[in-house]
Amino acid sequence: MWTNCPKTMAAHSRREFLTRSALGFGALAGNVMANPYARRSQHFAAKGKSVIFLFMHGGPSHIDTFDPKPELTRLHGQPIPKSFGKVDFQFSNMERTPLMGSPRRFRKRGQSGIEISDLFEHTAAHADELAVIRSCHHDGFTHVTGQTWMNTGWSRVGRPSVGSWLVYGLGNESENLPSYVVMLDGGIKAGAPAYGSGFLPAAYQGTVLRSEGPPILNIKRPEGISGKEQESMLAVLREMNEQHRAPRAEDTELAARMASYELAFKMQMSVPEVTDLGAESEATRKLYGIDDPMSAEFGTQCLMARRLVEKGVRFIQLYSGGKKGAEVGWDGHNECDQNHEFMARKVDKPIAGLLADLKARGMLESTVVLWGGDFGRTPFTDGAEGGGGNRNGRDHNPYGFTVWMAGGGVKGGQVIGSTDEIGLKAQDQKVDMHDLHAGLLGLLGLDHKKLTYFFQGREFRLTDVGGEGNLLARLRNG
């Protein structure tokens, strides 16, 4: 049927065919696939450009932080009313554990009057910037499943993380730094898959910046090799790879590997520069709590996050907690109040400093700050036997918990959804993990239904077949 075409075009390779046909759009698509770091357009206009995800490893108690429950306080020490039904927990039996009210003091904050506890006095000063979502829920009551749900939108290990999806959709703003950076506080129970790329190309996985020693392993140039010598070596390698790739234009893996070599070379200069805080003023260090040994570590990470956003890094995730020992994580099975007071002292001032600094620099409008953890905690005492819990601890609770967002087009000073009277289950305007991720992607101009990747015979997306709620509209408009 092509014989009737009045004009023909000879193409000697797939690359030439793509370049000369369809106004070159085929070649453009091929180049995007070949360069995983290429900047890509939003699906629709949005203010958000970057995300800083503050992850409280272990599961902070919503009813002791951002979700006050006066009825729970009134019922303190009593059995759980049967009207609340029965759900499964990791350790606790609802029929044998008494209710435990919060010992924290909640107050209305800012002009919006959002109630926030005294654990987050510094963060509470920014209440009018926060959209507090009190109705989050999933079904994973262990740390691995909770962290996997929060980070990948799925209960089992193997799916791409939300950060990987985001940089796959938008590419990188920086030519000299990774698009997705992770800063850990020790290890995390879900392991590297929580910030992995799953079935997406490996270029989209999180790059870990270490707090001790070189920020990235092997970031320094080998001794005895000058910068000029290394650049010459890479030029020769690039030329050889290009010759090999020329007749194999459809092989995007080699092109991606070549791009990673180029990025690694650029990172040798840019990473030490962005991680050197020597140029920051004493006032800035104090703002982030770096002058206080309790908050210095997380404060340094928060300041680094701001510097990375300035350099165009797309997704930054900071973990609080994760080291061995319950006393340095948010997992309040034992003495939950004491545990949370200790952990909040480590993060409250740095988080407030980050919000204040981003706003002062005009960066909060384009940066989404997301705070959350594995899940919430139970409104009753921990039921573990054999030393795993006690009458002052709280078990894991995935059925109703709180996260909050600020910046990136979020309308602050609002509360979205609620849990029941004792904080056991999400009740109004429920937000599951697909809804949460759909809203987050939307703040950065990505339609979660259009952001897909073909794998094992079908199109996959971060939100699976969910994300149908109106969270994005609420975040933007209140």
C-alpha cells in the first residue's frame, strides 16, 4: 500500500528513520528514553517542583502530636467500647488492653487554630502553612508493610518508590547532582527497596548521602589521577560507547549507563560543594538547631535538603529514627510519651527551621514538604507480652493516622479528614495511600493516571487502580 505514496524516504538506520520522520518527534522520544535524567514537562500547570519527605521511622503517634482526642482522655483506663468494632494489631488484643489518653497538651495554633501538641512547639508556629491530613489509613501493621505502603503505594516489596516515579515523570532540574537523594538515620526496616526504583530503570533509584565519611562512596577522584586526565579518559570511553551504540539506537541501557558516567564525573565536584555547610551563617545554623547536640544531626540534614533543592534536586527524603534501640526511633511500644518527647526534641526545631528558611528564600511555594511515618499508634496500651510492651506504650495503628503537607501550592491552615472519637480508625474524608500519592504527584503537575510504565505485559502506575479521591483539590483550595 506504500507504492502509491508520491514521495519516498531512504533511511539506513532506526535512528535516521526516527530523526527524519514525524518532524523528528520519534527521535525526541528516543532521546528521552536514552537519557533518563532529561527534564520533562508537567502534565498540567502546578507550582510544585521538588519534594522534601520527612519520614519519622517507627510510626509517630497521631493522638499525641496532631490529632487531639478529648474523648479518649475522658475514657482513659477504661475498656474499649464494643461499638468501635475489632481489627488486628501486631501485638495488642483490643479486648484486654485499656484505653490510654494522651498526656500531651494541645493548643490552637496560628490564625487557623489548628490544634497541635506541645511535642511540636516550633513546628506549630507554622500551623498556617500546614495542611494536616488526619484520616490516612492502610492495612499494614508491621514496619516493613507500613513503610512499603507509604513509600511505594503497595504492601509488598518490589514496586518503585514514590520518589522514583516522580523523577521518572519529571526528570532532573540539576545536571550535576542525582535527582533523588536519601539521608538515613541508621538503617530502615523496609531496607533499600523503600527508596528503590523497582521495575523502573535503575537510574531512578534514590542515592544515599551518608552523614559520616564521604557523603557518597567513591566520590573522590582516585589518587594520582588529575581532573584533566579523568576527563580525557571519559572522553575516550564516550567515543567508544557512541561507536558501539550507533547501530543499536534501540538499546537505551547503554545510553543510560553513559549518562550515569557523565553524572558521576560531575558529582565529584558538586556533591562536596553542596554538602559543605561552611558558607552558612551562624544564624542559619541556629535556625536549624545545629547548635544543639540533640537536634544537630537532623538539623544538618534539613539544611542539606534546602541546599539540594536550591541546586535543582527533585526528591529528597530524610529519615528520623532507624538506629538499633527503641529509644532512638519513633516506635513507642515502651513508654511512648518518653520516647516521643526524646524524638521530637531531635526533629522539631530543624523542621520549623526548614519551613522558615524555605519561606524566607521564596522556595516554599515550589517545594512540597511532606511529614509522616509508617503509621500511627493505638489509643490503647501496648499488648505485647514478654517485655515487648507495657502499660505506657502504644502499638502500631495503620487504620487511622496523620500526615501533613506544606508548600508547593498547598493551602495551609487547614485540617483534612478525621479519625473517630478515640483515634482508632479514619472516619471522614478517608485518604488511603493511593489518594495520598495522587495528591502529591498532582502538586507537581503530574496526572497519576497518565504516569505509567509498561512492565510484564501491562501498564503500571504508582496509584495502581486507586487515587480517585479529591485530595489534590482539597490541598490546593481547602
